Amino acid sequence: MKRSGFGWSGLYRTDASLSVLLVVQSLVTFVAVPLGAAMGGSLWMLDLGTLTFAAVCAVTLTERIGVRVLLVGAIAALAFAPNLWTNDGADGGLGKTAVHPVAAMVAFGFDVIVTGLVARLAFSSGPVTGHRIRGAVLVYLNVAVLFGIVYDLLYIAYPGAFRYTSGGGISPVAGVRLADLSYFSLATITTAGFGDIVPVHPVARGITTLESLFGQLFPAIVLSRLVSLNLVHRGASTVTGRAGQGDASEPSREAAMAANRRCAASDRPTSARRHRWRSSGTRATTR
């Protein structure tokens, strides 16, 4: 394994990296995003959390320095590039109000790649550890984040696609809107369905239905996959253990076979003497 320039070479493609990524993603989703909305739509916490998540992904999911720099640089450009954000004064100058579709699509592509790499590491053959179970939870959480990005793109195309049941549309302030749509995505994938935000556009309803269906099927599929992996690993361990015991008993079997050969060799002269005695007796009787 090559030594990492970030000093985290021990986490590259290991089960422990899944736990680290889950912690960072949880902090971004459940701490940075809500606090940013509570602060009037400020996105600095979200930007910092996203950069941290991208850095951890770059360190743990690939060992190529160039790819690492590209991943972190792309997320940094999305977070701080002024041309990808606009402020029309709707929030009183407190935060960014509009997200460029390119930024949202790049973020979507980044999360798709990360989710695929995490799923490959979590569901590959081998023993089922606590880290790999946390990796499965991370996949579930990442899918909710992906649907939240899709809802944000849908809002950019159709601003009235989602509405509050109390009346009015989703806030145009980017930080508040991202928090609301992330909350709606998590409520949908877990099929909690609080009903305070509802999809209005037909496309939004179709995507929401797809996410709720995924939320129902994913736990059952993951559970069966992890159980099968654990059974296969236990079966392989049992076969290996029996093979080891068989190798240990080989010297005793060889010793027993050698003893049998010695006994057979010692019996041969006796048999020959008996044969000669019987032959001499037969000749004496004939005479």
C-alpha cells in the first residue's frame, strides 16, 4: 500500500473508513444543514462540512494524489466560486439565494460516485463487521442526500414543485431551501410522511414515490445481503478449520501406516516357517 500524502494511508479501502465517512456525513446532514437554516440560510457550515466529507472520501476511497486533489478542488470550487451563486436580495443580504444547476449536478455526480464506492466496499465478500454495517447505513443516508439534490434541481426548474401545507412555497434562500428539501427527503425515504411539505408537480410526486419505495426495499435487501455474507464467511472458516485439523492428523496417520507395514513384515517369516512345517509334515506322512 502506498503511503498517503494526507497521513491516513491506514484507512484506504478499509472497513474503518466507512465509520469515519458515516460520522462526517451525519454531522453535515443533521448538524450543519439545520444550523445553517437556523442562521438565516448561511451556508458556511454546509460548505465546511462538504469540504471535510470530500477530503475524507478522497483520502479513504482512492490512493492517487491527483484524484484526491481533483475531488477536493472540485468541491472547493463549487463552494466558493462566486459565479455559481447569486443574491437577489430576497433574504436581506444574509445568504445565497440561488444555486446554479451546474453546481447541483456536479454535487449529484460526486455523491453518486461516493455512494457506489462505499456500497462496493460495504457489500463485498468477507466477514460482516460493525464498520461494514455502518457503511450500509451510510449508503442509505447518501441516497437520501442524492434525492435531496434532485429535489433542489426540480425546484430550480419548477419553483412551485413543493409547497408547505400551511400555505406558500419553499423558501428561495439556498440554505433554508436545502434544509427543507433534505428534511423532506429523509422523511420520505423513512416513510415517516409528516405531511408539512408536499410535492405538487407530477414529476416531484413520481420522484417522491420512487424514494419511498427505495426506503421500503433497501433495509430488507441489505439485511439479506449481510446475512448471506456472514453465512458464507462462517462456512469458509469452518472448512478451513477442518482442513487445518486434517493436516495436523496426517503425521499420526502416517505413523499408523508405518506400524502396520512393520507388523506385516514381522509376520512374513512366521508364515514362511509355518508353510515349511506343513510341507515337511505332509512329506513325512506320505513316506
